Amino acid sequence: MSGRDAAIAYAHQNRDRFLEEYKALLRIPSISTLPEHAGDVRKTAEWLAEQLRAVGLPKVEIMPTGGHPAVYAESAAVPGKPVVLVYGHYDVQPVDPLHEWVSPPFEPEIRGDYIHARGASDMKGQILAQIKAVEALAQQGGLPVTLKYLIEGEEEIGSKHLGAFIDAHREQLACDFVLNCDSGIHRADVPAIVYALRGLAYFELEVRGPKKDLHSGLFGGSVHNPAQVLCELIAGMHDAQGRVTLPGFYDKVRPLDDEERAELARLPLTDDEWKVIAGARELWGEAGYSVLERIGARPTLEVNGMLSGFTGEGSKTVLPAKAMAKLSMRLVADQDEAEIHGQLCRYLEAHAPKTVEWELRELTHGRGAIMDRHSHYMQAALNALETVYGSKPVFKREGGSVPVVGMMQQKLKADSIMLGFALPDDGIHGPNERQYLPKFFKGIDTYIHFMTSL
Amino acid sequence: MSGRDAAIAYAHQNRDRFLEEYKALLRIPSISTLPEHAGDVRKTAEWLAEQLRAVGLPKVEIMPTGGHPAVYAESAAVPGKPVVLVYGHYDVQPVDPLHEWVSPPFEPEIRGDYIHARGASDMKGQILAQIKAVEALAQQGGLPVTLKYLIEGEEEIGSKHLGAFIDAHREQLACDFVLNCDSGIHRADVPAIVYALRGLAYFELEVRGPKKDLHSGLFGGSVHNPAQVLCELIAGMHDAQGRVTLPGFYDKVRPLDDEERAELARLPLTDDEWKVIAGARELWGEAGYSVLERIGARPTLEVNGMLSGFTGEGSKTVLPAKAMAKLSMRLVADQDEAEIHGQLCRYLEAHAPKTVEWELRELTHGRGAIMDRHSHYMQAALNALETVYGSKPVFKREGGSVPVVGMMQQKLKADSIMLGFALPDDGIHGPNERQYLPKFFKGIDTYIHFMTSL
């Protein structure tokens, strides 16, 4: 029996114990955004550190950051094999609305094939599955690669100290690639692997007209209405083809080649299906691109919020003093958030009339990323998924942002392999978060296959 | 000493008490648009009724309407003199943004020569000044005209039950003309008298995109953002010359003749002065018209409010399901609000994309009006103003709406004499509304002069 087969057999034999450990991990309410749970967050870090020690890793540490601590671990070096940095997070989202939970969020309950608890899918199940795969390998012949672990406690609050932490420990974290377990497979029957993520540049724009709110009858028609100006500015940010008009916005966007377009077209998703998922009347977007290309490979600009004047019930005849919009761009790999900021400023300088003042504030940003689909590591991930799920995975570009992926590319020059197993209907961030248990156990098998294929 | 002089002397002797009564009236938060203030609105009606009884009017009633009640009163008939229907309103606008008020809106505070409170200028000060003039005349020889009062509680919500009320009490309200105290003098040193008012058509427009809020990363670029669509629709409602683009919008607008333009040009108001009053960086408006023509003789379209998506602190990556705007048009005489409603619908039908649904609700409307500048009553008003202010008043068209003026023309066949004393920088409808106290006292004198000149 090969080391791989022995590890898989071991994993299957120990499922009951793994499940009990999974439950124990889910019972600790590691809500990172609530100060009253800081002790629980730390307790979770210690629980994971203990697991990694039990696996036999020679170096396991709980390391301070500017906020919640990070769990770091390192295996003995395996000569001739890649160094893999396993990334995950052990913190979870808050649980409100609490009354919508069928069972209490930190008392894991199995109903049918699902385990229900906060963090079951995002992402205690996934990081534990990876550790259990390592345990199985360690018990049945030893590790096939050099492993490092970075499990942070602040992902649900924007990973705000992670960048500085990586900067301060660049050598220690050096690796050939990152195994990112905080991701999904999209559909259990046709798993997809994400190889590109969009970045984000999020701004608040305020347009200021008269010093104070005016009577729209007494002054209307003689003073430029800042809500109207804001509308004109926003309206001008897209052209009739749905393209963003900021100067230079597409300059750094990597064009899609025919091979990649063909690969994206393999994803089993029709426009009609997407329309139903989105709850939209009609689809919309940049001319010349499919839905999956639009959300995965093209940068976009959205109005996330807008506020001006009187918005209560009934009528108030006010000419508002100011108008605000939250605007964000989803960026693709190679677009730089600072350059985008500059483009937005130049657009506003060119188009805002002298009748108003404007102020632009950047609220948050993160890099997009794209990984090499043809790398040895990516092929190993594909093979592992195909073996465990029984169908050939497809490549997918993701519209959302996982800032840590861009950060790893920028700071560690390391691509990420996204090999988590969340599904869109796991209910992450909402009430009754759940994990389909067969998927948890398949996840362990997948990680064993992956690590033994490198 | 003539009755007029005695009344003026009485008014001057009683200024301190009048000021205390003014404060008492300002303390009642009669916000007609907010259901939780319905009791305060009624209390204000009762307070005014009590004042009118104290003046000695033989008939004072609080009369039900379909909404907030109206205060009606009647003096004994004075043979050979005109019957004057005094019109005013006792309700006020909401107070938001509350945090911008220096002193609480319903705790009147005197700072320098100004009293600050919601309703100080619009129009509790003005209706009280008229009643105090009547008190002075009644105390010093008796009333020189037959008086009727109609003080409504729904002016700030579009006088929505006033039309039906007037229809139901047409004989009771019969008069030679209406003395409308809900108006301004434009500048204290060169008072102006308003002979034309704009009408109003106020709408709420909702644009609906996806069924619920979406994640802007997962869906951005594939679904039309309803906030963006709303911006595009609003941006298209004006052309580059500041003209409103609704189809047929200017068809019924009466052009200004040379004589009227010359009369309007006599008003001592420079663009720079208007800029200061408005607190604007630059003026703006329809090409080819002066500021006074823009606000008095030309219809306009304003955004009064706008709301969509996430508007709190920080960032939320949402693609909103809907976007709302409050839009209103100021109309000039002869424009019909139902036709304007139709024009807005036709504009939306022509320009809204199929990716969204839209719904337009009319919230309130009122007719514009224009009065004969050469009538006997108009001349008496001019003389009273000239006597009290020491300079010859000029004629003015008003940008605001007093729908009741058009309604009185339509239903009672009575012109209105606009003899209020608000100034453009009183801050009505906004935070820190104020009244210049010397103007309040001069207002009492003006009403005494006017009533004794008829």
C-alpha cells in the first residue's frame, strides 16, 4: 500500500474522532470583531496550536500581531520537495440575527448529513480537514512536502494586521506557493478551481454645493444642485457599451486569450441561470464579454450607496447642500489601486463643474490576483479534485476579493492554490451556517491527494 | 391721534409681551408631516384660536378637514369696507439635520437681533404679527375692515385638504381679496411685493434592479446597478444650457415681456449678492435669464433627496436592489401639474433601460399664480410698505410655491396680496431658521398701515 493509500485509509478509519475534534473547535466562539470574545479567539489559536503539535510538527508558535494572534507552525524540511505555506483563519463572523438559528451557533448540531454551527464552512472545517490530512500522512510514512502554517485570527475583520506581520516575517514565511484553504469548489458535481480574484478600491465621494440646505423654491434654478451634479458625474463613469470611462482604467488589464476564454466557457452556467441567481430582470455589462468574463476578468465600477437631502416619508422641498456616494471598483490582476485612485481624481477634476466642491476618501483597497493555470501545483490541485470528486474540475475566475491572495503575491512572490471546499449554499456569514459532512471528509482526502502529488 | 397712530403706539408699547407670545407659539413643534406630532399640530391650532378670541373676534372655530384642522375666525362686518380673508398656516417643516442646529429647533433662542427656531420665519412670526396688528386696532378704535381668517395646518405637506375645505365652505370664505401673510419682502431696505408664485409638482421615483441586495464582487459588472441607472436618468433631465429636457416642459410657459423684465430688473440684487445669500460657490441656471427671472419666471427641476444601498460609516460591498430619488418641479402660471406628471412619465418611458423597473409616485402638487400688479389692494400694500420701510417697494416674482394663492384664484375668484416679511436668508426649511426681530415688529406696523388704507 502506498503512503497515499495508507493515509487515506487512516483518515477513513478515524472519521468519528475527527468529527468530535471538529465539534470541539466549533464550540469556541472566536468572533474576532467583538472585544468580549478576545479570550475565545486566543483559546481557538491555542487549540489549533495543540493540534499541530499533536501532528508532530517540531515548531509551533502563537505569534503576536497588532491584533489577534496568528498560529505559526513548521515541519521538518523535506529535501527536493516544495515548501508549502498553508493559509487559513480561525476567527468567525458574528451570529446575529441569533433568533434565526435553528440550533445555537456554538453548539454544533448534526441534522441529516449537515453539521450546523458558526464557522462550520468559513472556515474551521476546511483548516481542520487540512490538518487531519497532515496527521494521516505523518502517521503513515511521513510528510511528502515541507509545510509551514499561517493561520490568522483577523480575516473576518479585514486581515488588518496581516500585511505588517508578513513584512516582519518574510524569511520565515518564504515558500514555493501558498495553499489557501479559504475558498470553495462551487458545485460538488463539477468542482471548479479559482485561479483569479478581483481586487477592490472603495471610495466615498462627497459633492458639496451651497453652504447649507436651501429652499428649493426660493433658490431652485439659480444654484447648482449637488445631487444633480453627483448624478451627472456618476452617469458619466460608464459609456453606452458599459465600459468604465476613468482615464486609463483598462490600460493594465490583461486581455483574455482564446484558450482562456474557451476554458471559462466550459463552466456550466447559462445567462438564464445567472439571471435567476442574481434575481435580475435582464443581465447587463461590458459589451463583448460573457457573464463569467465580466465578473471574473474585467474590472467594474459600482455605486454601493448614495445619500442626499431628504429621504424620509413624504415631501420636503429642499435643495440639498451636499450629496454622497460610495463607489467601488473591482480590479483585476495588474491594476494598481493607487493608480485607480489617481484616475478617479483626474476624472473628477475634468468633469466636476466649478459650482461645487468635491472630496474623495479611500475607505479600503486590496489587490487582485491571477495564478498560473499551467503550473505544476495547479495541475496537482486539479488531479486531486478530479480523483476525489470523479469529474474534471474547471477553471474559474472569481468576482469577489480575497485580499490575502494578492498580498501573498506582492509580499512573498508566491501564487496561491485555492483548495477549500465551501459551497455557495453553506450560508456563511448568515444564520444556520452549515457544512455538508461528506464534503468535509472528501476535503481531507483531497488534501492527501494534493500533497502526495507535488 | 388717529386710530392708526394709536394702534401703532399700542403695538410699540406691547412689544415685550408680543415677543413672549411669539416664543410660546414657536415652542410647539407643529411638524405636519410627522404623524407623531399630530397632537402638537392641534395644540398650535388651539393656541391661535385662543389668541383670536382674546383679540375680540366674535366667531372663532377649529374646523375639521380631512387632515390637520383649520382655524377659522370672523370679525363683525364693517359696512362699506372690503372683506379681507387673512390666510396663513401654523404648521412647520421637519428639522433634520438636527445636529446642525446651534440651539434646539423648538427652544426659541435670541442671539443678537435674531430669534432662532423652526417656524420663526415660515411662518409663525408672520401670522402672529398680523394678529397683533388686529389686536392693536381692536384695542384702539376698532377694526377698519371686515376680517375673516383661514389658518391651515397642512401648508408644509402641500395643503392637501385645503381645496376640498374651500369647496365645502365657499360662501363662508367669500371675500374681496386674500391677505396672504406667507411671503417675503426680499430686502428690508428695498422691500418687494410678490405678484407671481411658482407651483409645485413633487414626485418620488424608485428604480428597482435585482430582487435583493447583491454582493458587488460576485455580481458587479453583470447586473445593472439601479443607483447608476437612477443617476443616468437624473443626469439626462437637464441639458448643457441648464434647461429641463422633459418633453413639452416649456410649452405653456408665459414669456416675459420687456416691461416686466424692466420692472424685475429694478430689484436691487446683484449676482454676487445672490451668491452670498445662497452660500453658493458659483451661480448656475438656465442660459439667457437673470437670477430673478430664473427663480421667478422660469420652471425648474430639482433633486430633493436621494437614497440607495449602504450609506453608513465605512464600506459595504453591496450592489443595491433599488435606488430612490425625490424630484420636484417648480412650475410657473399656466403650467398644469397633471401635464408635467405625464411629461415625466414619458421621459422615463423613453430613457429607462429594460434592466430595471421604475415606479413614480406623485407626493404633492400645487398651481402657480400671477396677480394684477395695478389693483387698488396692491397699491395699498405698496403704500404700507413704503411708509414703514421708507423706500418704494418693487414688484417681484417669487420662486417658491404658495399653492393656496392659485387655489384662491381658482375657487374663490380672489387675488391674493402677499404681505409677509420673510427674507431670503432666514434659513426657512433648513437648520437654524431665524427671524430678524426688528422685521417682526415692522411687520405689525405694516399690517396696521395696510388695513387702515383700504
